[in-house]
Amino acid sequence: MKDLLSYINPVRGISPVATAADNTPVVSQIIDRMQGVGYDSLTWLIITGALADVDATFAVLVEHDDVVGFGTAVAVPDEQLIGTEALASFIFSDDNKCFKIGYGGQKQFVRLTITPAANASASLLAAIALLGHPRATPTTNPPV
């Protein structure tokens, strides 16, 4: 039997939310890759619900930092992303879909921001930070 459960730790990044009917960015929690046993990989899973506005776009940005308060955060360089922010971004017609982008850098803290443009209606979305390659296994269940 193949076992993925013992090697991952899903963490809430963005709770299911209806965005404001404007262009206010939706910012995830700051994810600590060293929490618990420590993890060598992180993949963001973005889930959309109804995206009502007929011309809205949603740009994805991944940032990282080694400072706990995220005070010196910078955008993750393209060569440290697995996939692209463009492929993880979505538009009004991407209702009920999933998108992903991986982080391959070495910084301890990582954050995801989804910024709408031309958004005049509430849009539903959520994100999970999927931590992988733990330094000790099995990971706890339920996740912490």
C-alpha cells in the first residue's frame, strides 16, 4: 500500500472566504516550514468557488522571509518556484477549480497573496499549504 498521509501536513492558508466586491488582496497566514518536525517542501493548493464578476482576474504572489514577523519579506524568485505564479493565477471563468504552485526556496516562512483586478462581485476561494518531505515521519494525524 502506498502511503502519502504519513508524509504530508496540510495547514490552513486561507479559510474559505468570499472576497470583498473590490480589488482587496486576500493574504494567507504565514506558514512556518519548521513547525513540528520541519518540512523541506511546500505546495500551495488554491481552491475556487463561484467567481461571479465577468471580467475579474486573480493574480497569485508567493513571498518568503526568515524573520518571524515577516518584516523583510520579498517575492520568491521565479527559480525558487515550482510552477509559475501565472499558472496558479485564475480568471472569472475558473469557477470550482484547483490551482497549485510549489515553493522550492530555503526560507522558513512563506505566504500567499491573491490579488483581484476588475472584481466587482464577491468571489469564493480558499488555500491550503501542503507541507511535505518531513524531517521525521510519520506526521501527526490529525494535522497540527
